[in-house]
Amino acid sequence: MNNTKNIGMKTLRKNLFFAFLTLSTITIFYSCKKYDNQPLQPICAVSVFNALPDATPLDFYLGGKKVNIEGLPFGNKLNYVEAFLGKRMVKVTTANASATLIDKEVDLSESVYYSLFLVNQSQTADVLLLKDAFLERNTEKAQVRFINLSPDAPSYNLEIQGDTTTFSDRAFKTATPFKYITDNAKATLLLKDKATGQVLSTLPDVELKKGFVYSVWAKGLNATTVDTQKISLKVSAH
């Protein structure tokens, strides 16, 4: 049974809460019906990020069902979608399904938020599935994690100017845990080579709001002359 639906994070939290809280009650109710004794199936949530620097816009399928309406460009994300649990097939194609880049199975657990990153380059495309282990919500702080998704990258450090929180030594396909930071209406983010300290990319005027959760990800290639594929930083709110 395949079923996904685009939803916002607030709506999703509400849906997940009621689904998990009332599952046992609904199961009892349905078990009393003679011809319909199937309990409500538990769900999780998956968000999708396109970190394939050389790919055209992509279509994403989860459990055999297309999730996006328009092609997902490099550097963009899909908001959380509901998904059933267990082993689910993930398929990624170029827009309008002209070529398949990824066709593999992922294993999803109940009550978990996931970020699924499309990684490497088109010819070797793969997925990186991370559990979104959010910290307890703090209305006076923002939450940030850093992920290195640059396929030809050295280890990177992320610095937020004026903040002493460290996001250091991230190799390709690795992430820091979420960390609290002080909110900032115009933060400047610096991506640095861990070994040399060289600043490789700067992202100014980033608004990091208190009570919000963000993934900051390094995307693109070091060794390229194509401007749209060069190394840069991206900030995505959850």
C-alpha cells in the first residue's frame, strides 16, 4: 500500500501526534468490525534534499508514488511527507521519468522524522538517510546542524560569525548533531577547509530565528568551472 502526501511541518507534527496517540484506540474499534479489522497503519515523515550538483531537475518517488509536482532542482528540498514504515522503495528520475538515477530500498521506523539527501553526482547517485534528532524545543534559541554534501570535498568546518558554537570536521556525507545557537537576524556563515582554515564559501544575511530548526549544508563541487555547480552553503528550515 503506497501513500504519501505533501504537508507542512506543523500539520505533520499534528498528524503524527494524533496518529501515534490514538493508534491503540482505533485498533480496538476496527477489531470489532466484522469486515474491516485493519488498524490504522503507523507513519513516519521524510523530507528530500537534492544535493546532486550536475543533475537536471528531478522527480522523487517513495513507495512507488511520485511525491513532487514539479522537478526538484539542485539545492532545493521537498517538505516532509508522510510515509508508511518498513522497507520502502526510493526512486529518483530526471523530470518526466526520462532516466532513472536511483532505485533502492530504505528502511523507515515509526515516529521518526527523516532527511533524505540525494548525493554524489548523477552517474553515481545515491541516497543518504539521516534521522532528524531534534533537540527539545527552546523558544529562546535556534537549532542548527551542519552536513557536508560536497562529493569531492575535504573535511569542512562551519562557522557562524559572532557565535562560538562549533560545527567542525565534517567529511562528505557526515553531519553534526543539532545544536542550540543564539538567534540572529543577519548571520554570516563561513565554510572553511578544516585542514587549512581557508574560507571556501560565505553566506551573508542569514536569518536564524529563535524556536526554529535549520540544516546548513555544503553543496556543489570544488573542482569545477561551472558556476552553478561550485561549492556553496545552503540553509534549509525544517
